Amino acid sequence: MKRIEIKDLLTQKAQEQDVLVKGWVRTFRANRFIALNDGSTINNLQVVVDFENYSEDLLKKINTGACVAVTGKLVESQGSGQAVEVLAESLEVLGEADPAVYPIQPKKHSLEFLREKAHLRMRTNTFAAVFRIRHNLAYAIHKYYHDRGFYYMHTPIITGSDAEGAGEMFRVSTLPLQNPPLTEEGGINWKEDFFGKETNLTVSGQLEAEVGALALGKVYTFGPTFRAENSNTTRHLAEFWMIEPEMAFYDIHDNIALAEDFLQYIIRFALENCKDDLQFLHDKIEKEERNLPADKRRIMSLLDTLDFVVNNEFEKITYTDAVNILRNSKPFKKGKFEYPVEWGIDLQSEHERFLVEKKFKKPVVVIDYPKDIKAFYMRANEDGKTVGAMDILFPGIGEVVGGSQREERLDVLLAKMEQMNIPKEELWWYLDLRRFGSAPHSGFGLGFERIIQFVTGMGNIRDVIMFPRAPKSAAF
């Protein structure tokens, strides 16, 4: 008999047909009722067991976490909570889980505890829901760009350049740690290394994606990126995935329009295709926050927050306007902002959230940032002080997308690289894009884990990736 997945079985009409299901035991009550889940849905299948038909030794093996195969008849459920159930006719334990040592017992576990058991945490309802949503968002991203004529580019993971100019990169080397070859000056001789030069894990696929855009028109990357930033916040990872579209002949306003449409599309896709999982996470958050003081709760429920983004046109303001709004706000005048607000320094999450949640009550796009706080490749504006950058701000998390119109003018780009000490020799190929058939172009980056965190309502970004990489954390 062919196995049927539980998500499909739960939609069938009960006609006492024979079925075969396999999955992991969530609970086994009174030696009679097995709650079975195979990962295909948030919903469990109830299996009814006549314990008199099975040996005591077999029944003792049916514990939480055990994997079982059940053959039986699909019937209408006699209890509440499910429409159908399976009357077991045969049971086979495929894999045991000793309750004395199996850590994921049917009780409340903290997320911190489950991070220590990351190899098993997807068997809980919370993490199974998160990772099913993660899959759907990844599919939606590829579908969105494919349907709009973009080409998917696999940009290098190992790179000899620093796209952000931040210097926080993981080195890639085969040189011996204890006794590396040295130059006459006493420095490491990188010419003896595998690639013949100093190389690192990439922080972004953007620069290479520009190569694709200036040949194929519209491209996007979707791959792993790495930052050696010693940050232990709930919003940062050392290894994460980025979506980075790059488009020839797009100015900053075309860029913003694409980003807004893209974000609304993938969130709408999740709302339409992950209803059960989102409802579960929504209810979980509501229950957890019920007894919290008002200032510790979310400003909107999870589902209301997602609707908020999908159903509102994004507000567009300049960085200068944002600073003026913040400096004239009550929190600023009463000294309630933790970080300073003044022209020329970057906005912090608390400032971004004020603009979204208090001032405009809709997602906000901030454009025209000071040139000194943005990357070298962003196009200089005519005022000489700002660049054609844009950040998109969401409720609860602040910045979710960062992008810009790229600097296509060779002389301006060279001057900026000189000013910011960006080595021209390493990026000769990037400069060639401006020498040969340069064109206006734009792009942006979306951190995949950041958008998953927003859609699922998870409080810590380490809970939306299978095995999180963070400072002092690479156990799996």
C-alpha cells in the first residue's frame, strides 16, 4: 500500500478506506490515542489504537518522538478537534525514542533550550511552521522574479573584494596557521595561498550581479552571505541568505516601485499559502503576550501586521525629512530616544519604527541619505551631499530592504573610491562596466532571514534558519 501524507489525508472524506501513514508520535494518551505528525502540516492525525490487539512490549515503544507506520481505516472522528481519524489495524515502530533521554517531550520548552537542540527542534509545532513558511517564501521569491523576466545568477561565495567596504569578512585560506609564508617585509605572502591572493567569504553578490544586469538587463541573486560582525543581537547572523536584484535602465524610483511590489507579493503569497501555519504562530504569540504589560506587547497582531504591509501604499520621504520629523517628535523632545538624531548619522531601529508605527502608520521608504554613511557604489545626487539610496522600513523591525541607484559615471565613481580608500586595482573589472557601455542601473538587497522573522513573528533571527551561525555559535 502506498503511504499518504497527513495533509492530504485530512482533506479526504472518511469512507472506511484503508490507508497507510507514517510519522512521528507527538503524544500517546491512555494507550489508545496517538497524535501523529509527518511534517506535511501543522495539524496532527489522531490514530485510535485498540491496545488489546498489541503486545505490551510494542506499546511501550510508542513514545513521543518515536517514528511509526500505521495501517488502518479512515473514519469520521468521534471526538472534537478533527474531522477524521484512523482506526489502527497494524502498527510498526520504525524508530524508537527513549523518553528517558529524548529531549523534546510534550511540554513547553524555551526557544533558548531548543536552539541547543537545533537538530531536533523542527519536530516542534513552532519550528515546523517556521520552516514550512521559509520554504514557501523561497518559492515565492523565485516565482516572482521568473514571472517578471529576471534571470537567476549564482554569484561567487569566495571573493577577493569587499562589496560593502566594511572589512568584516571571513578569510578563506589554505596557508598553515602556525607558519605561513612571509614576504621580505614580514607580512603574509598571499601569493603562496590557494588563489594567489587574499580571499574572503562574500558579504554580498551585488557587484557581480551588476555584471549580469549590464548584459542581461534584469537579474537577481539568492544565496548565502557572511559577515564577521561580533554582534549578538536578535537581528544579526554571521551566515545568512540575501536576495539581490539588479536592473539596467532602472532609476531610484523604479527601484523603489519594484521593491514595494516584491515585498507585498511574497507576504501576500504567505498569507494565501501558509494559512494554518500563520494562524498557529499568530495564536501562539497572542497567548504568550496576554499577560505582558501593554508596552511589552506587539503593536499589532501578527496577521494584522502582515495585512498592514500588504494593504498600504508605502510612504516616501527623504532622509532630511525623516531627521526633521524625528527631532520635532515628542520622544526626541522628552529624551526618550536612546540614540541621537542629527543630520549625517544613520537612523537606528527605534527611529525607523517611530516613523512607521507612530508618524505615518504605514511602511516607509527613506531616500537620499548622506553620502558619508553609505557605500561607495551609490549614485551621487546633484546636491553633492547625498546619494540615491533607499531603505524600506517595516513595523516591529525597522529596515528590511536597503538599495540604491548605482553610480554609472566612471569619473564620479573613481573620485569616490579614492575618497573612501577603495582599492581600484582589485575592482578593475567593476570599473570596466563603466568604461564599456555603462548604463543607469539600480538594485537592492533583502535579508531572507529578516523577512522570515517578520512574517513568522519570531523574536530572534536565530530561530528562522536551520543552524544559526553567530559569535561563539557553530555547534551543528
